[in-house]
Amino acid sequence: MNKLITKLPKSLAAFLAFVFTLVFTTITYAGDAPSAGNIAEGQKIFKANCAACHSLGANKVVGPGLQGVIDRVPSQDWMLSWIKNNNALRKSGDAYANKVFTDNNGAAMTVFDGQLTDDQIKNVIAFLAHPPAPETAGGGDQGAKTGSAQTAENSNDEHPGMILLLIIGVLFIIIVVLRTVRRSLLSLSNEKKGLPPLEDIGLWKETVKWIKTHKVHFAVINIFVVVVFVVYGWEYLWGINVTPGYQPSQPINFRHDIHAGKNGIACIYCHSGAEKGKVAGIPTLNVCMNCHRGIQGSNPEFQKEIAKIYDAVGWDPNKADYTNPKHPIKWNRVHALPDFAYFNHSQHVSVGKLDCKNCHGDVATFTTDKQFATLTMGWCLDCHRATPVHMDGNGYYTKLHDVLMKQDSTRKITEADMGGLECGKCHY
Amino acid sequence: MANQKKYWKGLEELHESPSFVKSRDKEFAKEVPIEEFLGRESITTNNTSRRDFLKYLGFTVAAASLAACEAPVVKTIPYVIKPEEVTPGIDNWYASTFFNGEDYCSVLIKTRDGRPIKIEGNANSTVTKGAANARVHASVLSLYDNFRLKAPHAQGKPSTWDTVDKEIGAKLASAAAKGEGAKGNIAILSSTIISPSTNKIIAGFIEKYPTAKHVTYDAVSCSGMRKANELYFGKATIPSYSFDKANVIVSIAADFLTNWISPIEYAKQYGEGRRLSKEKQEMSRHIQFESIMSVTGANADMRVPIKPSEEGAVALGLHNAIAKLAGTATAGSGATPYDALISKVAAELWANKGKSLVVASANDISVQSVVNMINKNLGNYGATINIDRECKLRQGNDEEVAALVKDMKDGKVEVLITYNTNPAYTASAALGFKEAYAKVPCKVSLSSTHDETALSADYNCPDNHYLESWNDANPYSGAFSLAQPAISPLFCKPRNEGTRSAQETLLKWSGSDNTDHYSFIQNHWKKELLPEQSDEGGDYQFINLWNTTLQSGIFEKTSEIVAGTAGNETNAPSLSDAATKIAAAAKGGIEVVFYQKTSMGSGIQANNPWLQELPDPISKVTWDNYITMNPAEMKDKGFSLLEEDNHVASVATLKVNGSTIELPVFPQPGQARGTVGVALGYGRTSAGKVAAGNDGKGIGANVFPWIQWTNNTFQYYAAGAEITSANKTYEIGATQTHNTMIGRPIIKEATLEEYKKDHGARNEKEQIKTLDGMKDLKDVNLWDDYDKKSPVNLTNNAGNLGLRWKMAVDLNSCIGCGSCVVSCSAENNVPVVGKDEVILVREMHWIRIDRYYSTDLTMKKAEEDDMTMSNRQYGMMLPSADNPEVAFQPVMCQHCNHAPCETVCPVIATSHGSEGINQMVYNRCVGTKYCANNCPYKVRRFNWFNYYRDEKFLNINPAQESNDLGRMVLNPDVVVRSRGVMEKCSFCLQRIQGGKLKAKMESRTIKDGDIKPACAQSCPTDALVFGNVNDPDSRVAKLIEDERMYLLIADLDTQPNVFYMTKIRNNEKAILE
């Protein structure tokens, strides 16, 4: 071993030295520049607050696209004061600020002073300075493909009974064919031996005869058939009204893959009830109009769908005003729990800190929404059994957490331990 | 010595009649009515054969299983533009004010997705202090009443506001021109108005039409008291009372806990005065003189049955006895059969000078003058009575009403506007209102329904419901509150039709430029109320103050809130004059008392099924009006005592002044002999489908016409009545003997004296007799102790970190008012089942209030009287049907830790949660009813029907699928139960879960009082206390340590999570042995 090291060529040693230097310099450099954590934090804040109006590309959504924005603005400090309060900045007579304002047809940006701290805004700026590599154009399609592949697999899973029937059918044909062959051969041999020809009693009678002579075989077959029926029947009954993959058509062909996937809009932006209460909520049209006042669609297909929003909300794009009659959109519900099961989004999203994906799947790859989970009670309880309670930093659990950690700091407290399997937690 | 007293709920139980015993011992008191089902015409005329039936059955099964394969498509429709304050699934609460002309209550309104679904008391209020009664809780349902008018009507036909305004405007103008300045040819007749802005609007109306006048008319009036105070203090007023500050309370027929003037406020005060704790070992003593058994009388420590004609004499006797002690003048002979008692009461009052309170309900100037003198002698003015803080809740002036009706008869009134009053129904026959009303050429009604008065009006200008309106209120001088709409008017489209607030209507007719009531109130407050509070600051400060007021619901004008003085007699009235008038009170024959029921009041909400189904606190009768009579007298007259079949009553004909009504007779222990009682508020002929009853003619009979006109005031009794049998029977839907506990020791009570010596007096812990002698229950227990197990289900020594819910029920505080029952129905979507089903013992209330009577015969006394053992046993149950003591006991699911119901469920539909709650899973229940059978407390309720779908309940059940309006009241957090499942109290699990979630979201632990089930929340006397017993600072953890704590039927060792506190009576002597 030692020999090996000594035998290392000098060039390699030099290379290693180079790598070390590189690593160290990078670390030193990182002291000045935003850390990966800051950038990630910034990305989160961006998604929640900015993504609705600004894309990371060059295209304009409501506000200008932010590709290379940090290089374009006078300074990062300027950027900070702009985000904090662009009104004040414009009033102070800042030339660039007023130029941005007029360039964008005088559409004022939200004032974030009070909503975001300076540090948070700095994180956003850090994120803008280090934007993620642009997605490949086919990202959305890829997602769609995976989706359809999954559906295909599902359809295979759903029809094992068909295969079984097919096998049985084939076997039956083989039996009939073999019987005919056997009979022909027997007749031939009888003819040769001079015996009387085989009496043709028909398939049914022969089967009955066979059953009478092969009682054990018949019993075994029967048991097999009954077992198969019971097993599949049971499975089938459990599957009634369990509809994962249910993807009804919708009055507007709303593309989650574009909104949540390509544009990266946070789920909470539209389904804002999820953090607050029982219902996540389907966004009302004023939420749509936050962006779609400006975005009318890049191709005729999209334009047609977006026009449906305008129609429902009474927006006249020519007058740019809500002058037409309004009417609600009747969506087809995808996730419909029965009335007797109480489910509260905020308990899971705000308290449990669960990702929407846990129950709704990777919606960013769906077109219109579809049911991802089975939504059966067993599915709920499986998760309650496995998921640790999110106790950190929640004053509700502090005392309990401390006592339990003192007893056994390695233990995982699941929802089930907290009584999450009890009937009364969801049924009342 | 344990309490040996016998308790019984009804005479049939007392006499152990065979049919009672039979029904008591059965799981379900009535047979399942197969005949009723098979007897349906559709079934007998149906020619479906058995074979067809099987075919259909087979097809249905196949079709159903096929149909089940595909999930139905559910639509979901979001708002087009979401209102900013509405988030689907999250409650919004608004502070508002309830005042319907009778009850005042500052309230909080819970709205969900824009619909008001629950009313609760507003704890900010200095008047009602967070309390509310059954009528207030039920008022949310009246918003969704289909009987409400949905458009203005002219001559009985739907019209538009433009037309109606124009026509009425013309009539008003011509009347004003004709009147030549003399008052009276235009009149506004209204109930008491406590809204300052409405009064100003009416003043504006009178300014516009100078011949107009405003007359206030109360269906149940306090005019006599106002007059008496005018004589005595120079101001027609009603003072404010402090029942909490009084050590001795004497009430002469005033049912101040549920009906008299401001019952919600008084009940709260009374509860405070009666509360006992380690810190406060004194409670008030309450003496009640009355004819009927009222809720207030039932709570009294001493109750004296008197005839209504004797109320004055009792007051005078009391005055004379006290005057002797005080050394002031006496008058009249004052000889009553109760003189000995009265002098004793007088001595007690005298001993508590300045700390006592005497009230009387008689609407009579003389009686009220005498009561004033009593209180004056006792120095109660400035102590328990504040004569300078005016109570504005009853402003009716009987004389003015009579004068107006006379004017109407004489044809002097050309336009009559009735607002929030229904005199065609409530007026005494002596007034002759109906005839007079017919003579008015232009009758305008602002009523929101086609009630009896509105029905014959020329114009109906329907008012909004109070939950749809802006309003303000000034119940006491200095105390103000605001009412704000919690929903847009339901019937408002198109704007020219629909309903419109009465104030807006009057503003319009007054020719005001701005008819918006909201801005009118705001301007009025800005000018009249708030300048005093804010000299500087201008608009900004006003808006601030306005918003704060709107948020808290109340506003106190400190300059008008004055400490009570001893009262300046401007003009001492003549005592001898009063004595003469009192002596002349009408008496003789059978005296009929007209009283108000806790549920129905004066019948304003007669179309409210929640109130109709609320069992009367005393009689436990639902959906009916009846004659209450002393059982001993009933026996003499040969009326059924409801012993044999406990719901078939005899019908009697009651004759007063030549007119007769027929009503069933109900035996009422404690009813004064020689008197009968009939409730007001029934016999509504035009109040809607609920009030119409099964026969469509209106439930019960209307006795308002029998109100007498004496000494220029309305008297709420009539003498010289005759009662004869109508030789008919009538089925009464009473819950009285349902779910009986068969005389087991379930109420424990002691006297105050005993309590002071030993807090655990008469509360011995139950023991079990074993071979080794008497043993504590815990030593012979077969079961695992649930309480010892960790509530968090983690490790056995996680200690008491988890939650363990328990409820304390203080029998000393419970006044039996039924507020909790209605509140529970509203919170938990409890179905209304109707009278027929109540008769079949299928009422669905999750909480019931058992009312027990007891007697004053004691073991000791029986021994002294040398009674035989069997006579003693029987006698102890028997004699005081004349004057029993009463105890109330709310019973809901006891959430037993060793629940008998849980062990017998074959499908585990009921199970125990780690927080101590007995859970019921409706979707799992298959309806075997084993659990109900095994429940010793009889708190489980079986759904015999799809109450929300079955046409039988179409008119009464608000949750009917076909009734989109009624369904709006449903609480979306609680399931509407289906047929065939058992249901019961859940401790309001939805509130517990909601409270926990709120705490988690706010990153804090649960504070005591955060979570309250609907019953505990709505209890006006805080008799129900709910909390986490693992939190040592919680009230419930302290109460469970109290010596008065006991468990219901503890000897079964079911270990309930509901516990009771002994009732303490402020009696002089122990009568319990």
C-alpha cells in the first residue's frame, strides 16, 4: 500500500493539491457569497410571493421576466429597496425605478415592506443571482409520459382476472381438441381391432362420467375455483368506489403541469385554504385573474381555455374591465371524501408540515388533476401509523416532547401514538 | 346518614301503575308500529305479489351492486369572486344583539360559508354576561323560516316596494292633511323599542306627519310597575335588579329566571348568588309565592302555593309585617292563610336589610306600590335595586293602548302601522282590538310574516330578520349594543321586491334623503352617543370607536351609568288606597293563571320546531298547551292523572266570562288548589306549518283574549272560571317518564347548614357488599383502570401530559331552563321528530334535563306519626303533590370509562378514545340497539327514520332535503345521521378537535375554557363546567376534588367522565332523614 502511494506519479499529487486548493478557496469564497441554504430559502419565498407575477425566464408574466435581473439593475441595494417598497423608491425620484414603472405600463408591484424581512428579501435576491438551470423544454411532456405509463401499468394490474380467464379458455380448447384427437385415435384403433365403434355420448355426458370416476380431481378443481372466486370477489368488493387515477374532464382544461410544473407556482398560492382550515379550496376566479389579466395564452388552444375564465368572471379583454355578466364554474370534484369522514387540511399542512405530494401525488406533472391516493381509511391509517408527529417548534407539544425525549431520545412518536387511530378523531 | 328521600318524576311512577311498570321495564316503551307501516293505504292497495317482490328484490340487489361500481360525479362550485372575509370551512363570528320585543341578549353569531348557524351569548356584555336562553339559541332557525314573507303585499297580493311606498305615502299625506294638527289619526303601534336609532326614525316620521303618534304595547306588560314607580319616584321606569347581591330573594309570582322582564340577565345573577365553593360558603335564600309551578318556583328554597288573587294580599301582609319591624305605617287587615309564614319571611328579610330583594310580577299599580314600599323599608334601593339605572325592556303603556283601540273603534285612526307586534293575536278580548282594527281604513303591517294581525292588514311591508339587519339597542341607561347583519337578506332579489328593514321603510315614508339604516345609525351614534366620549379626534376617532364597538358588540356610556340611590320619593302614594284596591281583587271560582312557557314565551317563535320540541322544564311536555291542575283536585273531578297510560290525558272545557276552550288537563304537583294554569303563546292560527300542528288549526288554544282589564292595566289571571270534563281524551307528548332511572339514588342533596359543617354531607361513597364485608368499589373492580393508563398511549409513565376531558354538573346551579338542549340541537344537527314520535318515546335530544319531585315526609316524621313500615315507604313518596320540592338534573352521555355500551357492540361502532370520550361511529353502526339497551343512563338515541328525507317530517325537521332554506342551519362539521344508526352526545368532539387544532396552529397549549361543548357554553348559570382534568389549573380539576362531587349510579362502577355536585338547599331544617 505504502509502496503504491510512493509510486503515485507526481502529476497526480499535483492534481490532488489543485483539488484541495480549489475546495478551500470555494469554501473561503462561500463566506462572502450566499450559501446554498440562503438560495434555497430565497427560492421558497420567491415561489410563494413572486412567482405568480414574475417568471425566471425572459418572458413577461404580469411583471417583467427576471432572467439576469441582478445584472440589469443598478445594484443589489437598489433591488432590496425596490422589493421592499417600490412606491417609496419611485417617489424618491429614482430614475431607474421610474423607468421600470413606465416600461411596464405603470403596473405597480406589491409592496413587501412588513411582509418580508430584509434578510428574506436578500435571500430572494441571492436566489435571483443564482437561478436554477432552466428546465428542458420537454419537462412537462416527460411528466405526462410517466403519468400515462403509470396508468398503463395500473390497467395491467387491474385485469389479472382476464388473464386467468384467457388461460382457462385456452386450456378448455386444448381439452376439447385433445378429446377429439383421442376419440379419433380410439375409433381408429377399435376399427383396426374390429371392435364396435365408440359410442358418441356427447361432451357433457362424458364430462359427467369423468366426474363420477374422478371424484378427488373434481373436488380439487372445485376448491380451486371457489378460492379464486372468493379472493378476487373480495378484492373487487373492496375496490368499489375506490378510484385512484380518477381524472374527470373539467370545464376548463386546467394544466397543473404548466402552472405548478413549468411556472413553479406554489400549491398554496391558489389553494390558500389548505394552510388555514378544513378545505384547501378551488381558487376563485379573482385568483386566476391575478395573472391572467396579463396572460392571454401563447397559442390558440390555451387562449380558448383562458377565454373561458374571462367569460365566467365577466372580464372584457377589449375594455380591460369586468363588465360582462358573471357565472360560476362547475368543476368536477376529484377528491370527494364521504360526509362521515372529517378531514382538515390545516391539521396536515400547517401542523403536520406534510407536503401536498404525500396525498395528491406529483401534481406538477398532471394535466387536469387526478386522484393519486386511494383515499380509503386503511390508507389514512397506514400513514398515521408510520408518520412521526411534527413536534419540533410547536408549543402545543413542547412539554410532551421533552418528557418523552428524556425517557428515550431515539423513539419516534407517530400519529398513532397520539391517538390518531381512534374513531373519534375523524368520525363525528 | 345518606339521603333517604324518595324522588319521583311523575305520578304514574309514584303510584307504580301497571302500565308504567310495564313500559319502564321495556327497552323501548312502545311497540314498533308495524301496523302503522302495514296499514298504509299504499301497501294494502298495492297488488305486488310475493313473487314480484322477490323479483324486484333480486333486481334491486343486482342494480344496486352494479350502480355501486361507479363513483358518482360530484360537482364543486367555488365563488366567482371570493369575499375577502370568507374562507370556506372557517367560521366567522359577529357580535350582535337579539331583541324581539321581549328578551334582550347580546349575542355572538357563528357563520359558516356565509350562513349563520349558531347563536351564543356575548361575554363582553355587562347586561347578559355571555348567557343566553333557549329562545335566543333557537332564533337562528327562524331566519330560515319558509313562512316569512318574501315580498311586500298590497291587499293580500304580492306587490313591489315602489307601488306600496307610493300608495301608503299618499294615504299618510292625506291623513296628515285631514288631521289638522291634532294627534292621533296616524298611529304606530309597536312592541317595546330599545333601539335609539329606531326611536329617532319614528320621531322623524312624526315630524313629517304631525298627526302621528307612537304607542307601545307589550303582549305581557309591566305597565303597572312603571305606573307605580311614576307615583313613587316621579318617573315611569323599571329599575335594574341585582339578584346576585341579595341574600334573601322573595318573589311573588315573578318567574324571573325564564320570563320576567330580563330573564337571561337575572338567571346569570341568580346563578352567581347560588354558587358554593371553598371560598364562598354562603348562598342566597329564595322564597317564592306563586300559583303555577314555574321554573323559578321550582328553584326556590321555600315555595308557597297561593292563588293569583292573593298576590296583592301577600305583598300587603309582607309589607305590614316589615312595617311593624321598621315602625312605619301599616294598612289593611292583611289576613291571609299564610300569615305565619309571611311573618317568618318578613323576619328573614328584616335581618338582611339592604341585602334582600322583593319582586312581584303582578301588572297592578297597587301591588307594585306595596312592593316598592317593602323594598324601601328594607333599604334595598341603592343596594340590590338601582332605580336610577332604567331598564328599558318593557315600555308598554296599557292605558295608551286602550285609548288607541278606542280611537280606532271611533273611526279616528286612519292609518295604523303595526311594527313587531301582533295584537290581533295577543290582545285581551276586553280591548276589542279585532273589531277596532277592522274599522281602520288603512292598516299597514311591518311584520315579517303573515301573522294574525298582518293577515288582515291592507299592506304588508315585511321587515328583515334580525340576523339580516343593522340595529342598535339600549337595554339599560348607559348600556348600548349594536346588531349587525350576519347574512345578506335572504329574500332581497330583485331589490324592488323582497324584504326591507322596517327602519328603512319608515325612513322612506318620512321622505328622508338617505334611507340607509346603517348610515343612519352611524350618524346617530356620532352625534348623540359618541361625542361625549371623544371631544377631539373627529372622524378618525369615531371610526375607531365604532369599529371597536362593532367588534365587541357593546358600548358603555359611562356618564349615564350611575350608582343607585336610595330613591327619592316625590309623592308617597297612599298605602290605604292600595290596600283597598288589593282587597277588591277579583277572586272566587277557579282562578286561571296565564303564564309563559320557557320555550314559547308569548308565542313569537311559535313556528320554531326546536322550541316546540323543547320539553317544558317542569311538565316535560312537548308540542302542546294544556291546563295545569293540582292532581288532588283532578282526582276529585275525575280527570285522568295520566297514570294508566302515561300520555293519554282527559280533555276539559274551561269557561271564563262565558267563552270556552278545550284543552287537555295535566296534573301539576305544586299547583295551588283552586287554580289552574294555561300557557300563553299557543293557538297561533297563522304562524306557519310548525305552529299549525297536526290538525293544521294551531297547537293548543289561545288564552290571550282572557287577559283581564282591571285598574287600567292588563291582569294575567281570571277569576270565576269553571272547569268541566269534555268527555274526551287527548294524547300528550311528554318526555316525563321516559328513560327513568327507577328510583335509584341519583340526586344527592343536603341543606346549607349541613354543608357548612361538612362539605361532603350526604355524599357517602358507594360501597359494595362482599363476603368480606363492605368494600370500596375500586377494590372489587374486574376491569382495568382506564384512568391509570396513559392518556397519550405512549408509555405507562408519560404521566398526565395528555388530555382527559371531564364535565362537572353542579346541581346547585342548574335551574333547568333548557338552554343547553336547544343549543345542543343547533350544534349537533339533532333532528326534530314531532309530537307523534315523542309519544312513541323517540325524541332525539342528546341532552335531557330530568326533573325530580320529592316530598317533605321524613323517616323521622313518619316514625313520630307512628306510620306502618309500608305506609311509611309509600307515604314518603306520596303526600306533597301539593307542594313538592324540585330538583333538576341534566343528563347527557356520561362517557363512562367502563362503558357498558362499548362492550356489547357487535361491530365496534362505539369505542373509547384516549381522551376519555366514548366515541360513536355512525357509518359503522348497524343498529342492533344493544348499546342503548345496556346503557344505565338511557342517553342513546336511535334513528328510526331518515328524518332529513322522510315526508312525515317535512314540516318540522329543518334538515329536510327538499327544504333548501332550513338546511342552511346545519352545522357542516357534524354528520346528519341516517336511519338505523344510534347516536348520542359526543362531548361536541368537533369543538374539541377544533380547539386542539387551533392551539397547535398557534403553537400553544390548550387553555382552560378554550374548549366548551355547546351545552356548557350556553349554560346561563355555569352549572356545566368542561375541561381537561389533567391540567391542574383547570376548573374541572378543582371541582373533581370538591367533596360535593359524586358519580351517577356509581355502584355500577361505570366510572363516568361526567360528574355531579350535590344540590344544596338553603332550608332551615334537615328534612332528608
